[in-house]
Amino acid sequence: MKKFFGNLKARFNKAGVAVHNRIETAKETVRNKLGEGYIDTAVKIIIGVVIGGVLLAGLYALFNTTVIPTLGEKITEMFSYTGNAA
């Protein structure tokens, strides 16, 4: 029985050390000042918005000058069928 409780105590101590190490690692991670700052993140967001705006403007210009007029012509040709078989 003494050996059982001795083993049990050793297991709890070993588990306690592991938990303590994980807690210390988490505290150190929170205290860490290295990594990404606010300026870096803001610049990335601004770059993403600008690139997205340029892409949307390009697609808008493409659809208004090429796709929509061609689509309109095709629809007009489709519905202005005269009925003459060739």
C-alpha cells in the first residue's frame, strides 16, 4: 500500500510539473513583445484594399466595354428572328 501511494504521489508531482511548465510557457508567450505590430497589420490591410479596388475597377471596365455590349447584341439577334429558314 505504501508503494501504491508513493507511485501515486510521484505521478501527481510529474503531472504538476508538466502543468506548471505549460502555464509558464503560456505566460511567456503573452509577455513576448516580438512579432507583428499594429503598423504592419495596417499596411497589409491597406495594400489589400487598394489591390481589391484596382481589380474591381478593371473588371467593371471590362464588363462595361466588352461583355455587356456583346451580350446585348447577341440577345437582340436571338429575339429578332425573322423566321426564314436558310
